[in-house]
Amino acid sequence: MEEPLDLIRLSIDERVYVKCRNDRELRGRLHAYDQHLNMVLSDVEETITTTEEDEETGEEIVSKKTRSVGMLFVRGDIIVLVSPPLRTS
Amino acid sequence: MLFYSFFKTLVGKEVAVELKNDVILTGTLHSVDQYLNIKLLTVNVVNQDRYPQLTSLKNCFIRGSVVRYVQIDPKDVDTELLQDATRKENSPQVGGGALMEDKK
């Protein structure tokens, strides 16, 4: 039987890209997941994108903040998508 | 049940729980249940100036659903064991899905 979660099972011990709610993105090595998409990632880099509107010009100012975390449990309900590592071969 | 078991192995360890309202609480993990509710002891609020109402917090119960992240010390985690447990729990042969499959 093939199911969508197979893709994630094959990404265990690989670096994955995880898009979350509130314009948060994570990149890290996947060690564990369950059917809710709760996860444990290691060597995580989190990128938070914020957009603010300049009051005078009305231009949107996009800023990105990144931080690193050694080991992180992520609750599945904030996860939007999971992408396996890009293969360059 | 995988993460319930996982958090049970972390009881007594220092963790940082980041909530969906951006509050970050650090403390000792006292206990966890099947909903991944968490009880923390000796709580410290990161960025306390922003949340003065939380200054007096010492012990607390956190509803599992409001958790965004739990930061863990990498040396408290056996990643090999975790990966094996994940593969076992999510292996295609296990579970009730077979009930719906065609018999050949």
C-alpha cells in the first residue's frame, strides 16, 4: 500500500524542509515522526519571515530572522508541508 | 504513542517549551501524558520583561495543544533508537489498514 506518509518515512535520517504556519520554515535532520506529523529534528535552522508595511511609502518590508537549535520537537498541528532533501545527482 | 514514550525518557531533563503565543518556558520536565500535556518544574520565562505576569511562575501544567516546539539538549536523545522506533511504528505491515485491502 502506498500512502503519502511513505515519503516522510523514506526521509528518516535525511535533511528535510518543513514549512510551518506563521511564515516559519525549518531545515533539519529528521529522526522521528508520527501520524500527526509531530517530529523530532536535529541541527535545525529556523527561518521566520516577517513583513511590515512602511507607514509613509506603503512599501512592504520583508525581513528574515534565522536561529539554530540543536534538537527540536515540533508539534504536528503547525506543519503545512514537508519536503524531502533535494538530490543533486 | 511514540512521542509519549519519547518524552517519558526525557523526564527529569531540562527542556525549553515554546508556546504558540511565543512565550518560551524553560524548566525541568516533570511528567507527560498521552496528549503530550507537560508539567514543568522550576520554570523560568525567557524574555521575562515582556511577560511580567509570568514572573511568579514556578511549576506549571502546559496543555499539549498550545505547544509549538520543545527544545531538547541533543545529548539527552539517542537518535538511532528514535529512528528505529519511528520505522517500527510507521512500518507498512503494522496497523489496521490491512482490513481494507483486497484479499487475493
